[in-house]
Amino acid sequence: MNNAVSRMVGCEFPLFAFSHCRDVVVAVSKAGGFGVLGAAAFSPEEFERELAWIDEHIDGAPYGVDVLVPETVDPRVLALSTNAARAAAISPEHKAFTSNLLNSYGVPPVGEDMGVPEGAGITPEIGLALMEVAFRHPIRMIANALGIAPASMIEEAHKRGIPVGALVGAKEHALRQAAAGVDIIVAQGGEAGGHCGEVATIVLVPEVVRALKSAGYETPVLAAGGIMTGSQMAGMMAMGAQGAWCGSVWLATTEAETSETFRDKMVAARSRDTVRSKARTGKPARQLKTGWHEAWEGPDSPGTLPMPLMGLVSEPSFRQIEKAAAGGNQGARDLVSYFVGQGVGLVEQVRSARAVVQEFREEFAEAAGNLVAMIGD
């Protein structure tokens, strides 16, 4: 397609696939879209191995990466520079609450050290280390979330001719990103999975497009949040977006990192079965709602912890939950959750990532043709 974003990153069809799974990234890029590997799930060493694998298997197709370098850090964790120190800062009350919650569903508790290695987690220093890894590979885009893209990211990317993307949830955030030199704005509505704001995509996209234009910026916008079909993508582009950034739709593909249990739950879920909660990362993130979220938001909860401490509690717990569910524990199955948006209600089956791209292209073309036909002469 002939638009600014496609030209910037070198893809045929401006469907951006955010995924923590290298197989999804490769499949989407080879099908004409643009795969984006999320770095937050990896340590720098793991990220290096993932990107090397992508380079070997993607046959020269373009791809990008998404890192999380939080702009603001909770004062309560500023002095904690290692995961060992962070784990030690988690109160006995929070550990006991977590163990009791897991036990109530028949899930074995996590060890006292929380089982989180050094070099993993969402912190500014880890994000910057992941960024350095990314620049050693032939990426065609680097994106950041949770605040203004770091100046070092923008400078290094532009030295290499790599466009920088930034996820935003409000028009004022988009204007700040454009002023900082970001090349692509991802306007992510509150329907989205993972970290998101509160403004709906159908409102946010035209609001951001209008604000950027009024301020004199020609920064292209990608629409994100709840987009699961090619017709939705066409609608967003009719409102001024130049492509779509999707995450949840890839979780129900055969290549995804998600478990069979979670994929089954996606197919069965309604759009109302997600919740925007701090109970996984410490910042508001949309995910499939389970008893985990109800407990942490309930009256007996000691309260969620700030990022990255909450992740030190939740991620080892969810690994235990997935392991128990795979072993046939029905209680654990009830707790299985992951980051997913309200578009989950549109998931009807598990398909390959390539099939999803093809269906997007066909639905997009049909929707665009219908719109032209309705306009007439």
C-alpha cells in the first residue's frame, strides 16, 4: 500500500503485529505485514537469542521491536537496583496473600525468592539494555511505551535510519511524542490488551490525527485497541490512521506463546470478560479477568504493588498457574489469564498467523470497496 508508514518500514500491508512470540513476528512479516517483537518478556541475553533466530528465519522481510522504558518510576522503588533487592522489599503480607490465593485454587506456592532472575522485568535500565540489543540487528522500527521515548533511543535510531514509534493513550501524549522527534504515533485506545489508557479507540484516533495536524506535524498514526478484523482496520484508516497495530488477535494463533488453555478461554470469552487492572504489572493493564484480579481488588487484599514489584509477584505465580492447568488442575485453569483486549469477543477460532493476515487483507479490501460503492459518483 502506498502510505507513509508502509514506506517507512518497508512492508506491503500496514498491519503491525505486536507479539512476544518470534514465530508470530516471522509469519506476519513474511505474509506482507509487519511483525513487532515485544521485548519486555525477555532478559537482554534472551532477547539477543530471539532476534538472532528471527534474522535467520525471516528471509529479509522487515520487522521491528517494542521495548518498555518507563518514563516515570514510583518513588518507593527508586533505590532498588536489583531484582534480589526488589524481591526482598515485597512484604510478608503480600507474599502470604499470594500463597493463600494460589492455595485456594490448588496451585503450589512460589518459592521465597519469587523465582525472578536478574536482568528481567520492566525498569528503565533493563529497557535501555534491551534497546542496545535491538540496535545490533537489522530492525526497521523500534517502538516504546509507558512514556516519552528516551532521547537516546530517538538519537540512535535516527543515526541508523530507523523510525521510532511510540504508544499513546491521549492526544496530549501524542503531541509530546511528536515534539520529541518520534516518527510514528500508535494511538492505543482503552479497549487494547496490556497497558492502556481510558479513551476509546474510535474517539482517540481522530482526536490524535486532528491534534497532530493542527500543531503542524505530519507524523503518521497507527490505530490500536480492539482491532481484530480488516473491516475495523479500514474504518480506522477512514478516520485518518495509516495502518493498524494489533496484539490480541495474534494470541489466538497456532504460533502464539499462549497456552492451549488460554487460547480455549479466548474463544469462549466475551468482550466483557476483560479487566483493566494493576494486579499483574503494577500499572493499569487490560487482561482476561479471573479470580486473581478479583482477589487483588477485593477488601482482603493488601493492595497491589508498584511496577516492577507487582510483576515479581504475578509472573512467577502465573507460571505456576499455567503449569498446574496443563496438568489438569481445573482450579488453576480458572485462574489462567494473559494480557488481552476487549476484541477477544471477536475471536471465534484458533488460526495460523498467516491466515489472519490474509483475512485482514481480504476484509480490508471488501470494506474499502463497500465504502466507495456507498459513496457512488
